Amino acid sequence: MAKPILLYTSLCFLVLFINGCLAHRQWQQQQGFNQCQLDSLDALEPNNRIEAEAGVIESWDPNDDQFQCVGVAVVRRTIEPNGLLLPQYTNAPQLMYIQRGYGIFGAVFPGCPNTYQESQEQQQGQDRTSQDRDQHQKIRSFRQGDIIALPAGVTHWLYNDGESEVVALSLLDINNQANQLDQNPRHFYLAGNPEEEFQQQGRSPRGSQRHQQEQGQGRREGGRHGQKQGQGNNLFSGFRAKDLAEVFNVNEDTIRNLQGLKEDRSNIVKVKGRLQVARPPRSREERERLERQEREQEREDEREQSESRRGGHGRGGYNGIEETLCTLRLRENIHDPSRADIYNPHAGRISTLNSHNLPVLRWLQLSAEFGRLQRDAIYAPHWNRNAHSVIYVLRGRAQVQVVDDFGQTVFDDELRQEQILTVPQNFAVVKRASSEGFEWVAFKTNDRAQISPLAGRTSVLRAIPADVLANAFQLRQEEVSELKVNMEQQGNTLLRPSRSSSQWRAIA
């Protein structure tokens, strides 16, 4: 009799627990939705700046209502020549756009083999024996216009091996399901003594909490044994040096270097000499050949996986480690004019990057858009059907309007270089370039973000029956016909003003 009662009681507790978790999740979602009750939008600029040894880090306030609405955080890093952004990982997936410069980066996937090995010349230059020849995971190059996709929790680093500065803009998707912490963007540094890159809500700055703990009565176990935890701000600095020395089988002096106890170079450091890593040749022809091979291998893997699923094997029909994680293509250049999805020679072009042309984005649930408008050109009114959009201005100026679900203009202002504007899902937006043109990159919170235009051959209005339009807008049939014919003649959504009048027309 006792067992059925115990089973019944356990089931009751389980039901209550599940209901409580679901209610908490629904409350979290509702809190997120409430953040999008915005009466107005603003063009945002960085409000936090860190001077490092070999660069500068600037971030936008993640607690701003606009960023809270779309659930993202944005940081821009400027890396000087021969500068190294220290190894780190984040609590959310991110897209990194290379605004300027070129260099190399590494992304470390646990369980993948170290397939790169240094040459004998490199080994001799480092005064190491053949047994000490360095091996590591794949090194990838990047250049201006690249989008780099980085999953949450994946350690990565960047190195500027060029002659000019590298400027990299990163967007972290905090609302992504991969982040199971809170709404604060977090960088977990493996090295150095880094400073906090964002102004955090409800959190103490890096190192302050540890310092207070060491000064107070309730020290952690390490303090009770007479050894304070390190003053560094990387992951190693929180552990006891003695324990780490035993784990790595090295002396404690080496461990103190790992802990960054004497570091004052912050998040970006200057490399002594040049960074010596094993990597393929960097000629343009070689790089293009390797990129073609990566794409061909990627298509072949997808074809085999598709055939395996059709054969009834489901997800277990292929080895996801070797064929997916370790050979992931993480980079795609979005500047190339030949890959434009929308093009008008007299107005500009739009290029999109999504999970169709960079499959890793399916995992990250993110995509990107690059746009260039010529002087006085207009990107017709449209809305993002299934994603928020975060617009960063690369060059020039534009007059931008955003309209919400009440038909209210929540933004009507000029958007300038290095400013950010967030456009929530389904809010309609139009851009009109100034006399100097307009260029931007936009990050979107869906791996297959779709727009719905209000003007042009593929617009919503053109797809609605004429009689519906006549009754909805109180138009005569000839006015509806004229409207539809004009949209057919407009072609795509990139327009420019007529030379003979103030009306808009497309030049196909």
C-alpha cells in the first residue's frame, strides 16, 4: 500500500514541478515580449570603451530597450597590426562582420582532431625538437566583408597579420535557445586579465566580487588555506594554483602566467615578433581554390545526409562529428558583387547570407544582409516577416522611417556611419540614401529571414486581387490598375527618383 501512495505522491510533485517550469518559461517569454512595447526607436552609438595594449573595444548598451526587445548585444573591436584578440567563448552564438582589414582566426571544437602541424622551418625557428612539433586545429583566414559564424561555447581567437587595422563587429544573440543563463552577454576569457566589454545589469564588474570575497570574512576554501584566488579575470584565475599545477604537471610559476596575475594588457595584446602557426599558403588563387573545395565538400555531405535520411536512417545515418562539426565552414564573404540577390545598376544591390549558402547558420538561427544604395536611391518599404533586424551603418547617410503595428512612425531620422538601428519583427522600414550614398550590414535573428515588400513586382499589394484593393482603399478600378501596372514596371525593391519628376520609378 505504501508503494502506490509513494508513487502517486511522486507523480503529483512531478506534475507540479513541470507546471512550475512551464509557467516560469512562459513568464520569461512574456517578459521578453513586454520589452518590445516601444513608442520610439533611436539611432544608437557605443557607450563603453576599453583601451587595450593592441586595440580598442567599443560596445553598445545591452540594457537599452531596443536591444532588450530584439535580444541581442553588439560589440566592435579594433585590432592593431600584430594584435591578438585573446582566446574566449561566449554564452550565446554570434555573427562577426569584418568591416576592415584581414587576418587569421581559430575556432576550437571539442573532440575534433588537431589536423594542422607546423613545418620543420617553423620548428627550428622556435628551437623545438621533432617531438615538440606543434599541432593544432584548423586555422582560417578572414578579410574585409567576411561574416564569421561562431556557436555558443566555442573558443575562438583573432590575429591581425596585416599592415592595417582590423575592425570586427560582433552581434551576440542573447535570446537564442543556446543561451541558458540570463540576458547578460558574457565573454569567458581563457587568458589575460580582460576587462568587462559590456555594462552589465545586476552584475559587479570583473574582479570586484572576487576582491570583496577575499577582503571579507567568508572567503572561499582557497582563502581559508592561506592562498588567495588570483586577481586575474580569466577562467584559470579562479582556481587554486596548486591544483592547476598538479592537473597540468607544471610548476606554479607557469600556472600564475595562465592565471594572468601580472597582466595589464587587457583583452587585445601585442604579439612578440610574429605569430607562428601552421596554416596553408595565402595566395588569392589558393584561397579561392580552398573555398571552392569547402563548398563542394559541404554540398556532398548534405547530399549524403539527405540520401541517408530518405533511406530510413534518420539522424543516426551519418557521423555528425566528422562530417559536420570538424569540417564546418564558418566564413562567407558578403561583399562580392557577383553574389547579389537584388540588383539595380542605377540604384544599388542587396546580398543576403543565410543557412542556404552558409549551412552553419541553421545551427545558430542567424543570418545577415549587406546593402549598398547609390545616391538618392531608395530601398522600398518592407518588413521582416520572421526576424528582428539590427542595422549597422558602414558608410554614408540615409533617411530612414520605421512604422509600428499602430501605423505610428517610431523612427524618422537620418542614420549615419557607425550608428545602429534595431527594427523589430514585422515593423515596416524604408531607406532613402543621401547624396553620398548609403551602405550597411544587418544581422537578423532567423537563419532564413524573409522580407515582405510593399512596392515592386513581388510586393504584397500586387498579389492582392484588384477588387479587394479597390474596396480596401476606396479606389476606382482604373486607379487600382494603374497602381498594379506601375508596380510591375518598377521591377525589384531598389528604386531611384525619376529624372523628369518627383515620382519614384525603377530603372531596370
